[in-house]
Amino acid sequence: MSIPVMLGAGLVSVKDLADVPNLNSFLPVLAAGFVVAAIVGYLSIHWLLSFIKRQKFWVFVVYCVVFASLVLLVGAIRSGNVSASAAEPTVAAVSTAAQPTLIQGTTAPATTASSEIQAINVEYTGSLNWLEPAISTCADALEDVHLITHLVPTDQLDAASSDVLLRWGAPTQLDLYSAQLGSDRLAFVVSPQNPLNSLDLATARKVLNGSISSWPSLYKACPDCFAKDYDEAAYKDKSIALNFYSPNEDIQVMLDLVIMAGQPVDSAEATLIPNTAAMLESVAGSTTAIGFVPTRALEPGVKEISLSDVDPLNLTQPILAIAKTEPSGATRNWLVCLQTVLNSK
């Protein structure tokens, strides 16, 4: 019965598949996954049908009854403990103006005012996965708080289904509550073994739009951008391996606006990267790769290259917390903790 639904979903997804940059490089992996999934699915169904013929379902029925009863019992206990009049900790109000401001409040995370467990649903973008340790630490510092986090694409952030959205840089239209937790600067990175040290803005644009596509061409265009021990023989005929994020990701939009000034990037030959952790791994593993990440995400496995004629302030964007309404209680305390961590670095 599920076959028509699965086929329909697959046909609808073909359009999305066609939009993936450098699709040819992904086809072998997709084909292998399809074959393995088909074989495992067939064998699983074959085993299940044979099991049904040999066994009875009374064990499964007992399991369902016991588990369902347990779920209903736990739900009834929790709903009975909910108190609408729980006291809230005192923190100062946060501006909901179009320009987000810092949360002014206690500099240390407060505990929740009641012993009831409160769930906080948080969605954050791939440009902020370096923030995961602080997200977890601030949740652990609050009593009776259960944090549920979701790493989602920027264009799928949904304030209606989550308590807080975290992203880097403001969206083009922001009509919800927002607060600035901190800020971060865009950084270009290469492997530590790569001799490139800096770029000027014009040359960076030519690299990113494909006008300069090889390391010899880049050295010819800007020899002063490289270390003095640049080995021309080692990079002879070596192409520049570009790495980009999905076009709708906040960090990619930032690059397009701040660096490219609306010019298109050469995504046809680039590797599509899902988040900053994957970007760091991709660049660290190749001496010919170049990428970009938030400065706070930098690790020893990569080397930052400077933009010699760009003011660092122009590359800096706010880290925002966005919500339907102004957060209160444990949610606000958690945000204050995050803000404190970000502004202490």
C-alpha cells in the first residue's frame, strides 16, 4: 500500500535533486544508497511475511497495551503538575524593535523558579553548529529544563513550531521578536599547508565566481598574496576547490551580499557543504580547497586568510535569537546565559 506513496514522493523529489550543484559527483553515492535500500527493504519485508506465517501477534499486542498505558499515565501525571501561575525570574525587558538589541539582564544563568520540567524547542542554522557546546552547557545550568534542539536549513526555520530560532545575520524581513546574543565575523580559510596568506576583495571575487580557477592563475594575479616559499611545481595544474553552502543558508547569503555584491558564485564546479563543521573538515582535508566560516568556528585544522582591503566590521553580523513573542522564564534565562558566553569571548 505504501508503494504508490513512495513513488509519488520520489517523483516530487526529482526536481529538488536536479537543483543540487555538481550533481554528477553525487550520483554514484545516491545509486549505491538506492540499491542498498532496495535490497534491505526487500529482505526485511520477506522476513516479516515469513515471521507472520509462523508466529502469532499476541506478544506484540501485549507490548502495545502496556506501552500505551504507560504513556497515558505519564502524560496524565505531567499535565496534573502544570501550573499556569509559576513564578518567573526577574530580568530586564528586551527591545522588540526592528534592530535587535542585547538582552540586558543578569550576567549569570538563573535557575527556573519551579520544579516542573520545561521543554524548550530550539532551531538553529548550520552556521552556528560551533555554538552547540554553549547551547548544551547553558541548558545544563538551568534546573528542570529539557532542551530540544534541531539543526535545520535557514529557509526552514519556523517560529511557529519552536520557542527560539538562532541564526547568523538578520533575514531580509524580520517582523518577529528578536534579540542580539553576540556577533561574529566571516573568515576565509584554507589548509595550513596552503601558501595563500591573503586576498584583496577584487581577487577574492574572481576566485569565487570562477574567473580565477587554478592556483597558478591566482599566483600570477596576486603573487604578494602568497608566502615567499610558494612552490609553483607543487601547485602546477591544480584547480582551486571551491566550497559553498546552499544558496539559502544565512552564511551563503552573507557572502553573496557582503563579498560578491550580488555577483553570482561559481557553484557549478563547487562542493555543496551543509554546515560549518563539514566546511572545516573539507578544507582541512585538501591543500587546494578554499572555504569560509564564522571566526568563532575556526579550528587548528584550517588557516584563516585575510581580506587586505576589507574592513572587518563589514564582515561582522549579529547572532540573533528570534521568537514569536518575548521569551520569559527558563527560556529567557537560557538566552541570557548564551549571551554571557558569547560576549565573554
